[in-house]
Amino acid sequence: MTEKGRGMIDFARGFMPALDAATATVRQTGNLDGAKVGIALTLEPKTACLAEAVASLGAEVSVFGSGHSTKTEVVDALTEEGIAVFAETGADRVRVDLLRDRFIDVGNQYLCDDGASITRRLHRDRRDALKHLKGVAEETTSGVRPLRVMEQNGVLEVPCIAVNDARSKVLFDNVYGTGQSVVMAVLDATNMQMSGASVVVVGYGKVGRGIAAAARGLGGRVTVTEIDPVAALRAHHDGFEVAPVADAIGQADFVITATGIAHTLTAEHVAKMREGTVIAVGGAGPPEFDPSIGPPLSGGDTVRPNVRAWRTPGGTTVFVVADGYCANTTAGEGNPIEIMDLSLALQLRALDHLAGNDLPVGVHLLPDEIDDEVAASQLAASGLVIDIPSQEQAEATRSW
């Protein structure tokens, strides 16, 4: 198992030039040498590359992962390298909570977080360990949102970098990465065809845009639902049908949420679906799909790996992918390697920026120059060259 995991990690590392470049840059600063760094991201080969990169810089690294998305082979490979791993494939909620608290007990100074899950637990329930934390690098839209709310409410106590909002992350990971990986995970899990199918995408932020584009690219007939008039108008201009979710789902073959907001899709919606509709989540996982609201569903039999059948009181059967967790990380291996190369390089640079600067408490953007350097490193590895502004152009940008 260790050999298999090592092969998976090494394969991914071979397609991650931006992470390699970021590692070389951070090695020169020495900011992470001796630091305690925790990584609480989906535990699979690509994030393992980040863990090993941080460890190679002299940091004491620990890793936490959820039971539904952790890859056992990766756990074994990291453990053999001396990295503390608090994750088990298939761990139930009670076991995951125990592993999470053991991860927190390490007393990490810097944290790569996903969904602000560890950060929120530290502030709410584990304030004894909050004193060790010096900074957070947050990976996702669903994590940056609550961090900003915490900041507005005056309860955030550490500086946080919104890695998600870096251009090299949000314009690529959210759109191209999640869009492709969610659709492919749903199709792989169900063994169904997208071409000709009716697809409802709930939410048209960057993730929703990616999912809608990927579904249309595979021949799906896509309808977008939204609560934001600007996002809805953009979907219309992008050539998609736009309708209220209650109207759209009645004839859908696939319903995929992409909001990152709890209670986006409920059992009340399921009651309006037709026989055989496939439900999947591309946003933040439970309770984005919340079957506890509305007429109770029965059944829950596993009909394929990562697919359960549920019945409405009216007798309609629907199929839920990955128990409502993010389809791409639970029923698949997450976003493509080349996309995560950018995101994880940004995570590493964010950790270095936190360790090398005395940032005030609050949610911060990653400096543009770091964002540009990460993008440039992947361009260079791809053999791509861009223009340099002339002196006249540079002066024109400063004129009024």
C-alpha cells in the first residue's frame, strides 16, 4: 500500500512545476524552518505533495483529512515519511471529530484550512489551542465567507489569507478544476451519459460556471438557477436557460448544487423531481443538500459505490452521489493536477507570507506580486512567453 501511495504522489509531483518553484522560493526565506504547520485539506496525492514540500523546508508538519475523501494509500506513504497524519478512510463522524481534536492538540502555528473548519472549531470549542495559532491560509470560497463574517463580528483572532481569492486560484481552480472534476466524478459514479441529458446547476458563481460549461461541453442541456440577479443575467448571456429551482428540477436528469451555502437543496425540492434524477454537490458538502427539510426520504440503499437510492413519500426514487459531500473529492480524486499545482503553490506562498510578516488580525488578500509569480512559474514550465510593457505603455497606465 505504501509503494502504491508513493507512486501516486510522485506521479502528481511530476506535473506540479509551480509548487516546485514556490518551494525553491520559500526555501530561500527560511521562514518555515522549525515552524509547526498543519494541513487540513482533502487528503489525496496532490495535497500530499504540499505536505512533503512544507516538511522539506524544515517545518514540523501534521495533516488532517475527512473520512469520506481520505485516500489510505496516501496516508501510508506520508506516515512512512514521518509526517503525522490524523485521517482514516471511511472514519465515521465520531472518529473524525476525535482525529480532528488530536490534530488540534499538536498546537500548529500555521494552518492550511478548507471551509474554515479547523479555524472555526478553534474559535468556538478549542480556545485552549487557539493561543498557538499565528495565521491561516484558507483554500475555499466556503471558508473565506465565514472568516469574513467572523471578522465583521469582531470574533476573528488571527490573521487569515484568503488564498481562494487569489487570481491564480479562483479563476482556475474554481472554474476549470471544479467544473471538470465534479461533472466527471458524477458521470464516473453513475456510469451515465451527459449528452442529451437535462442538467440543472444550482448557483452560478465561479464553481457553477465551471460545472455548467463542462456539462454543456459534454452535450448536456443546462439550466441555471440563481438568487443573484447579476449572476443570473450572466448565465443568460452565456447562453444558458435560467429558471427558479422549483421550476427547473421537475424534468432534470442531473441536479448539481454549486453554492457553498447550507440548505440550498432540500427534501422539499426532491419531492418535485422525477424518477431517476441524480443529485450531486459541487460546493461545500453537507448540509448544502439537506434532506432533513421537507417530506422524509426513505431507503438509502447503496446501488453503486458512492451512489445511494432514496425514495420520496410519493414513491419517486432519486440517486444521491457521495452522500451529499463534494462529488469531486469523495467520488473522485478532486481537481486536476495542473490546477491544484497553482492552488497548492499559492498555499505554500501564503504560509511563507504569514510566517515572514506580522500581519494584523483580519482577512487579507495574497499580494499581487506573489500571485503573479505563481502564474508566471506555470507559464514558464509550459514554455509560454508573454509581453513586457514598453516604457510608453507603462507611462500611459499611470497617466490621467
